[in-house]
Amino acid sequence: MVELSKANSYLENHLFNEKWADKTDPVKESALNTAENILLSHFNFRDGAEITDNYFHAVCEQAIHLLNFAPERFKLQQEGVTYYAVDGITFTMKSGLISQVAKGFLKPIIKLRVGEAK
């Protein structure tokens, strides 16, 4: 689990950190927990990955991404919606749930999947 004090230090000078700075500690901890759970559910990590700086940075980047992500879009994507239309205007959503910055930090610490186990 990422420590809140370390995350605060990392994110205090982060670009677009207003949504982080405006939140209470319980909301920040919730964002960190959610970010970590999302990353753990989407990636297979190498042994010891959770104690690396890359992991810490990825969780922080994912947390700030979630706070800046439009809540309505997040809910729709969680429900599997990829396309919708309102008054003749169509919206197509690619999976933006995982921060591209977080993915960059994760590259050296995730296990690559080769083939399929049967």
C-alpha cells in the first residue's frame, strides 16, 4: 500500500494536481487504494514490484488520473459502455481507465504474457 504522506510529496508539484490538493485525506487514501486495486487487477507484477519506485509512481499517477477522469465516463466504462449517442451526437470511448503515464512506469515491473495456458 502506498503511504499517503509519500503520495502527497510526489503529487504536490504535479501538473493538474488541483483535484488531489482539494481532497481530504480519506478521499486521497480511497483514490490510492482504488488506483492500486485497478493496477493489480489489470497487470501481473514481477516479484518484489510493489516495493519499487516504479510501482509507487504508477499508483500515484493512476490516483491523480482517476481524480481528473470525468466521473460519468468512469462509471460508463466500468459498466462496459464504449459508445453512446445523445441528441444526434455520438461518443466513442476507448479504454482510458488506466493512465498512460502509469503504464510507462509499469513496463519494467510487469510480467509479460507469452501464449495461452490451457
